[in-house]
Amino acid sequence: MKRLGILAGVASLALGAVLLASGARSADDAKLEQLKQQGFARVAIANEPPYTAVAADGKVSGAAPDVAREIFKRLGVNDIVASISEYGAMIPGLQAGRFDVVTAGLFMKPERCAAVAYSEPVLCDAEAMLVKKGNPKGFKSYADIAKDSSATVGAPGGGTEEKLALNAGVPRDRVIVVPDGQSGLKMVQDGRIDAYSLPVLSINDLMKKANDPNLEVIAPVQGAPVYCDGAAFKKGDEALRDAYDVELAKMKKSGEFAKIIEPYGFSAKAAMSTTREKLCAAK
Ligand code: 6CS
């Protein structure tokens, strides 16, 4: 056993020497050094404007990637490369090493906080529902949908709205997993679902682009909390997350954070009025 201990000690000394030679201040900075060498950070997004968006030419924008791109630049990582993922697949993908960070509006909730290392808050929003004009079934909350045995609601797979509807008592077969905003919009227009639920700014973006007078937005959904996201890092990459937070705090203080997110409709004040600690403890 003693021999094994000596070998392990020699190995960690060798690793330390390699890392220090590469400029990392400690083994903890290895991930940041790896991203610097890589030249980009692999980010998971959902393509749900204004949180995240991918244009026809592949250009990635949206409040979350724009904040991440600026912070990584300040950390010496020149760019971000985005992969589109369903919300429910983001954390498993991060844990499997398919992404370096999730920057997608992945709202902080206790069960997610237990699975990833979140940054401090970035984008905050309430929940909304897209329904037919006149809100024919009178929805104000997910509980209203639960009470009406004929009512169905669409939501992203593994997303917050799916969970809220199920927790409000909507049976599994009346909560329809919808892959993206355009599909949800069409399903409401075609009467295939009675409501489609996303955060307020996402639903408003869909409504504006649809320009359909036969649709109506119910916002906020009564009884649903205001959520905030953060950049989500893999457990074990806390040193990278902490370095990210240092730059995020500087940008919040200088006003540069507001300059990036507020044109998308987000409130810098909302993100700056809460903390990861509070959001991860929220019931
Ligand atoms: O964090 C989530 O689960 C939710 N976040 C956004 C930005 N859209 C829908 C998703 O369910």
C-alpha cells in the first residue's frame, strides 16, 4: 500500500509541474487553461430567443451566449462554440463532457443546483402561456389546466414549465413535450394543444414574430415563481465558475452587463437583486 502511495504522490507532483509550466496557478485552473488552449468554450443552448438564438448563417446570439462570449474573452478564451440541446439533456450533456458550460437560460432550482456548479444569476423571468385569443378555457395558472380534464399544455422536455404543470396536477398525458418555440406556436394555432408555456420573454418573442391576432399571451402564470438562470458548469469546475463570477461581477458593477442583456428585454436589476445561494435554496 505504501508503494501505491508513493506512486500517487509522484504522479500528482508531475501533473502539478505540467500545469504550472502551462501557466495554471494551480491544478484547479487546469480547466481554464484547457479552454484557452482549445481557443473556445463549448456551450449548450436551446435556440429560444431572446435567451439564445441561432441565425440561418449559424451565428449564435441571445442574452445568455452574448454574456458568456464576453466573459470568456476576458478570461482569455477567444470564442464560444454552441450546440443546440433540449433543456432536459443539458445537464447530462455537461456531466458527460459534451459541453464545457450551459448558457441557455437554464433556471436555477435546488435539484439543478445539486447537479451543476452555477454562476451567479444572469437572466430572470416569469412564466407565460400562449393561448387562443380570448383564452377560451380561462387559464390563469397550471392548476386551471389540471382542473379541466380536456385541457392540454405544451412545454419543453425536461424544462421548468413541464415540471410546474406536472407539479400542479396536470396528468402526464396532458403535458405535451414540444421540441421548440415554432412547434409550440403551430400546435396552439392548430388547436393541437390548448396552451404552450415558456418564460414571458420567450412567449412574447414568438407572439411578436407570429403576428397572429388569433393568439393571446397569459403572463405571468399565476402561482409560478420568477426564476433566474446562471451559467452552469460541471461539478469539479468550480475554479472556472469562480473565475467566471469574478468577471460577471465586474460587468454588473460597470454597467456592461446591463448593456448586453437589457436590449433583449431582461432586467439587470432583477439579476443583481438576488444570488445563487438564495435561488438554489428556494422552495
Ligand atoms: O430552465 C428551464 O427549464 C426553462 N428555461 C428557459 C429559458 N426556457 C424554457 C425552459 O423550460
